[in-house]
Amino acid sequence: MTRKLTASELVNATTEELSTYLQSGALNTHALTQSLDYEGLDIDDWNRVKRIHFCLSDAVNDFVTKLPERVRRIKTEHQREHSHTRGEVRGAINWSATLRTRSETGYTDRSRFVCNTPYTEYDIPENRVLKRLLWEIHRTVTNEFETVEYDWRRDHWTDTQLTRFNRLYSQNVHLNRISDGENISVSGQDMATARRSRLSLYTDAYDLYDMYQRLHNDTLDPDVTDLLADTLIIPNTIPTLFELFCCFRIIRLLNRHTPGFSLHPIDGESTALAHLESDDTRIEIHHDSTGDLDFREPLNTDHQPTHPQLERYADTITDYTNTLEDLTETSAAPILYNGRPDLIIEIYDTTSDDHLTAVLLGEIKHSDTTQTFKQGLEELLKYRRFATHNDEYLLDNPDITVTSLLITNGTTTTGTSNNVVHRNGTDLQTPNTDHQQLPNWIRSLSQHRASPNQA
């Protein structure tokens, strides 16, 4: 019986990998955003992801929980301003300024006074840091969380917490006397003053806003990457977590055991999660993306199949397309097949106009059931048959090596296949695997270097 990786093992391994790759700058954060699965949210913006992670952190939750009591002792400064009055006195009379004012009219108006009127100043450095921090938290929880009715949100922000925080931010008399958070530009002096405060309200606000600024600027120090990693896991996304675990470990194996290759940051609009480069070759790793391949096969309605069963199947697709249009007024061309593997690894010869030389197609199933294994196998074999590059089927191109990999979590198989390699997540669990003990599919892929006769 093959052992199954537990959820806690996946959490620990994936967060460790995520921290490592974010710190090294080797991950495509846009592609990572596409890979992360938040129920109830449609996210394709890395800055939104960072704000959400920040507000899901325990540190922010603790800060907001303590805020109602702390804000009662908010720091202020007592100031006096010169106010010009007529017929009334507000505060102590400033006689020198009053006499100067009266002299302007020849001392004819003795009802004019200049008073030193006391007032309480809330707009001080510590409060600017506090209000800006609260604005960043408030806009995130208001825009991202309030309409999300899923357990992952309530595990971090209950409905009661959201209501209380919104009321406090909007109605608290002390906070309302500070400038609007959106219009506050926090200076270095403001931060320094908050850091030196004797009140934990402001030193904690400094710590959080300092972390937020570093997070926003992609200054991925260990505490920042730990924050991202610790808040990555949302309960209902274990299958996605397993996929990311497999992708991260495969990246690590390739990075460790491909001589001459190294991970490189990704610029531009690439959909790759990561890529490795050598002097003459590039390896791209894609998760939940088709990369430079195409898996869409339209139904050719001009040529009906001659076999009666295939003809019936084609008619079924046409019937579906037509009926869908009748019921929803949504027109679409009939599609024979459309798919997307969980993992694609593409190898390019960079000395010959990025000539594609090898591809790995991978399907990842977080399951140990026989039915799910069969489903994954069927999907993977369809990818093999329908995958195209530059309008040519991969299997029809002798210059491109195609490897097919099925990864499950606990399924046992005893045989072998020439078409598909089956592995379990436990095969990837130990990242320090000796190169000689690497699975054959990893070794052959990592050694498949572009050569002149492949170009």
C-alpha cells in the first residue's frame, strides 16, 4: 500500500518551498497568482494577493482585536492657535497681538480680540502611521472579504469581526479626527516616531506597516515570505496545494540535477511559473497553463465521420452546441476536445530561435482512489493525442520528445507503460534525492539538452 501525503505534510513542504522561491525571486508571481485558489474571489493581481495575505495574518488579526480598547488611549498633542474674534473671548487674550490688530483701525474698535484658543491635535506622526495602516486593512477586508461566504474567510475574519472593525473605523470619534487614511503619505520621520513610541499601539502599528511596505515593494525578507507562506493555505484547496507541491519539488529536482542550468527570474508576459536556463537551453515549467502548446480541437463539420458511431458522437457535439445557443443565446463553434494539463515542462534550444525539443505533460490528482487514477490517466492520454505546437501534433513531430507523467497521492500500480510514467507524491517528498536515484523520467528530462541535430 503506497503511503499518502497528509495535509499537514503538504502544508509544511509547500510553505517551505514557497518561501525559498519567493526569496530567490525565481517565481513568476503573476503565474503564481493564477495558481492560488481562493473560493469566492477572482484574483489575477499579485498586489491584491499580497494585501489579502497581509490581512489574513495572525498579527493583523491580533492588532484589530485589541484596537477597540487601545484606541481609547490614542495619543494627542495640546496646541494653541491664534483666533481673531469680535465681541467675544475664546481662551486667553493675547494682548500684544490684540493691540497690534486694534492699531490697524486706529483703536476705534475695542471689541476686537486675538485669543490663544486651545485645541487638541490628532494629526501627529504616530497617528498618521496608525490611520494609514488601518486604511490599508479596511479597504482590503471591505473590498475582498465582506461578500465572501466561505469557511476560509470566517476562519480569519468572522462576520462579527468584520462588522465591529468597519464600525470602529468609520465611526470612532478619535480615528475620525485624524486625516483620511487614503490621503496620508507616511514619511520616514513618521515611522521613526511611531517606532520610538512608548505605547504598544504605535510600535505594533509601525511593525505591521513596515512589513506591509516591504511586502508591497516585494522586499521579500524572511518575515515577509513567512507571512505569505503561513497564510497560503485555505482549507478547501488541498488539491491545488498538492499540485503546487509537485510543481515546486520538480523545479527543485531540475534545479539541483541539471548541470549548467540555474533558475532565472521571469520578465515580461510569460505564463511559466519558473524557468531554468543554460548557455544553450531553456526549461520552462508551467502550472495550470497551456504554455506554448494548444489542446483545443474544433469539430470539423465539413467532413462527417464515416463510422456510424463516430458520426453519432459528432452529431451529439453539434446538437449540444445548437441547443446551448437556443437556450442561452450564446453562440460557439462545436469543440471536439479542449483540455489543459496541470503541469507542462517545455525544453527549448535557445541557439536556434527557441526551437522546442522536448515536452513533459503532467496530470496531478490528489487522490488514492482507483476511479480518480483512471480519470487522470484518461485525461493525460488525451493531452498526448491532441497537444499541438505551431499547428502540428506533438506526437507527429519526430524532433520533439514527449513524456507523459501522472502523479497521484497514494495510488499503487505494479506495471509499467511505454506511454505514461506514474508516480506518487511521496516520490517527490525528499528534495535531496541523490542524482543516481532520481526517477528515470526526471533524469531523462534533465539530460535532454538541445543538440544541433535536433534543430
